[in-house]
Amino acid sequence: MPEVTRITNRTPNTYSVEEKEEAHKQLHDETREVMHMSIACILLDIGLAPGYALARKGDFPGAKRVGDSWKVSRSVLKEFLYGNN
């Protein structure tokens, strides 16, 4: 599986085609329950810093703090993006 480039404070629309393709693969991978915050930010086309800020406020769909990192529920994010399809 290709590795997604580590994301710091990227602005929207600066993600590569490869990063977006990998993020969409992970979103539709039924074997995954959670994904990294960086992957979710690519899918939402937002920078990582705003993503963490939204998560801390409780406004990031499916985001939960796990130890020192944030994880995002794949199914919650998928429903947020596509509805109940």
C-alpha cells in the first residue's frame, strides 16, 4: 500500500492526486474501522491544523481521541460525506 505523505499545516487543494486516491481507498476499505486524522482531512479537503481544531471542539465527524492521537470512524465519516447510500 502506498504511504501517504505526512501532512502538517497544508491548505485545502494542495493534496496530491495520489494522496486523494489513497484516502478514498481507505474510506471504502470495509476491513478498517478507523482511520488517521490526516487521511480524514484529505477526504474533507481541509488542512490538518483545522481538522484538529474541529476535533477538539467536537465538530469533526467521527473523531475520537485515542491516547496522544486522533482517530476517525470510517463509517461515520463515510456517512457524513455520502449520506445513507
